[in-house]
Amino acid sequence: MDKLSKENKEYLIKRNTNEYEVVIGLEVHAQVLSESKLFSTSPTKFGSEPNTQVSLVDVAFPGMLPVINEFCIKQAIKTGIGLNAKINKKSIFDRKNYFYADLPQGYQISQYKNPIVGEGTVTLDLPNGEKKIGIERLHLEQDAGKSIHDIDPNNTLVDLNRSGVALMEIVSKPDLRSLDEVNSYIKKLRSIMRYLGTCDGNMQEGSLRADVNVSVRKKGSKELGTRCEIKNVNSIKFMQMAIDYEANRQVDVIEEGGSIDQETRLFDTKKNETRSMRSKEDAHDYRYFPDPDLLPLELDENFINDIKKNIPELPDEKKKRFIEKFKLSPYEANILVSDIDTSKFFEEVSKNSDVKLATNWITGELFALLNEKNLEITESPISSKNLSKLINLIKKGIISGKIAKTIFELMSDGDKDPEKIVEQKGLKQQSDPKELEKIIDKIISENPKNVELYKSGKDKLFGFFVGQVMKSSGGKANPQLVNEILKKKLN
């Protein structure tokens, strides 16, 4: 199988001199960040004991009627605004008739022809420039419960805690063309929702997952191929693996003279392959009709505008501000705004210290430390306040960059104050010119041959003298002063 093209980052699949491209669309299911469910007052806390967050509405007890959660409506509208999408003033909740083993009413309350959010766009920051991905729609629906197959050898157990939790299904247009673009799209979507506070984006807990639609076509063709839908993929890595396998499977079928059946498939993460689940249903198979227990949802302009007023600064806006205000490169700004907690940490550090040094220390040493310890930035053992102090010690010339790295390691063992570490361990930089001259004079007198070679044109030996001075001072000599004094002495 051919891999992702390094030249243009397009995903190309080649078989027998024929060249194909993959066409990808994603249906992302994002759990709404809300303390109660979409149609009941049941709590939504993750990790609770099975079936402890279930009301009579959630178990479809006869006579129990759904009542819309206004907060979930506002969350969906906020997300739509973040996706630069049209907010529909009238939307309808429908019943999607389908057998759900873990949804007691036997149908799902969803939206079909009249969703709450219409078309929008998401802008991806790719190595070769920006690309806009179209959003087809965002609709609200209730989540199903969870079937558990690995506790009882003879029975499937059902946990209904998740049943009725509000989901936003965000449907993209078939605009994605590579694994890199899928990676960038999911991360950008997650970032937008986390900035808005509408979904925590925690894929490990299942609050963000996707159905992946994959088709292939000859390069240059305008017609879309027959798509297959891969259900419920819960990590970016698995999405990429599933697309890679499925795209090449479809090419093999076509090259062998076969045709692609429109179907729903599952991705087996252990075997790294997709397998047929069922033929793909069309809308009429679900027998959609408006839910008789829920009136059409009608919004007025003031309601929407009030929500717009409280939309926070989003990643694209923050990136632009970081570039203009802090003079960061687009690459640096993109890294720092990609996660809301990282952007907050950066602003806290840079507020009280040098911006360039703050950028370098966060994207360098701090990211490396967090990666090594498998921590989120909110769990950083080094606080933004103390990182600011460390940077200021460097900026003021009290410590060198090399000593700062030693102090950083000591700080990583706990939230320690770098100023106290410098005092306790005597790590202040030597910046007294007279003291440095004594060290330099001694080094020069002990290395007469190297002095002659340097003066005869061996300029690279200057580094030797700097190294000797730093070694003699225990790494505490001010490098800038050392360079200045050495040049005067040697020249």
C-alpha cells in the first residue's frame, strides 16, 4: 500500500498504473457539555455506577414525556456560531425508527430535514496553507445507552446512564482528501468546542467519536464513488487506520472488476481491518416523522444575538491576535492556540515575562516534560507563575540558559520557586567583569599554542576558549560577558 504523499500531502492510492484519490466525510458525534440530559433532568456525570443516572423518561416508562433542555439548545447554537454556520430559526425534532438495544423507547429522537444549524465552514491550518472544510449541518439528538459484552459470559448487560445524553452530530461535506486533513479537522473541531465550552472533546470517555464515510475515485474525476460508512470510531489514530484500510480495499475491489456496495462497516482495531455490518440504510428506511410529543423549536433573533454576545475569542481569532500582538510566527501561534488550556498558560506566562522566551520554553522544554510524564498542561508540575520567574532570571542575566535548564529539572519535581532554588544552591551567574577577567587570563596563559593558532586565523578555536571559561566557572559565567572579554583579550 502506498503511503501519504510527502510532496503534496494528498492521499493517493495507486494500483496497476491507475491513480485514485480518497474522498472522506465525517459525521462527528459530540456530547453536549451539560449537567442534565436532552429531554430529562437526569445527571450526565461520566464514570457513575451503571444505571444510577436514569429517570422514568430515559427508560421510556409509559406516559413519560420528553421536555427540551434549553441549555442544550444554547450549546448547539454556540457551536454553530463557532462553525461560522447558519442558525435555523425553526427546527423540528423527529423520531428515527430503528432498533436500538440500549435505547428503551425503540426509536431515537433526532433531527432530519430541519436541523438547528445549517451550513458552515471550518478552516484547517495545513503545511501547504489553509483549507476550508464545508459543514453540511449540525443537528441535536439523544445518545443511546451502552451495551457491555465482557462481564457476563452468557448475557449482554446494558448501562442506560448515557441514554438520552445530548449529542451534536456535526456532518462535514465530502471535502477531506487525506489522513493529515482528517487529523487536522478533528483537532480543530475539538479545539473550537473546548473554547466554547460546549463539549469537552474527551475521546477516551466517548464524548467525541465519529462515523467515517469513505469512497475512492480516479484522480481528476468529478463524480463521487460509492461510499461506505465506518461506524463509531473513537480516536484519530483509529480513524486514520480505518480510512487507510478501507480506501485500499475499495481500490482492490474496483481493480478486480467488482463494484462497491453502499454499506455500513465496523473497524476491527485488533485486526486493523473493516468488515461489513449491514447494508447502508437510506432515510426512508428510518421512517422519520416529527415527534408528536415535541413542538417545533422556534428561535427569535434576540435569543440568537444574546448568545452571540457571549461567544469567547476562538482559535482563529486568537491566532491572529498572537501574530499581531506578540509577533509570533504563524507556526508558533498555531501551536499555542490549538488547545485552550495551552493558550491560557502561555498568556499567563507572557503577561509577566519575555514573550519570545515564553514561547520557546513552553513549546520546547515544557511540552517535552509533559509528553515524558504523559500529563496535560493543566497538570503541569511547573506553574505559569514560576515559569515566568525562571524566564525573568534569564532575561536579567542572573542565570544562564544552561543553568536555567538545570533549575527547570529541579522545578519539575514539584511546584518549586526558581528564585529560591538559585539562592539555595548558589546558581547565580557570574557577571562581575573583574572576576571573569581573572578566569580568562588564567585560561589564556595555560594555552599559549591555541592562542597562537587562533591569532594565525584558526577562528574556530574561539569556542574552545569559551568552553574552558565556562568549565572553570562551573557553568556560571555570563556567556555574553565572556565573549566580549575574550575577544578583547585574544585580539
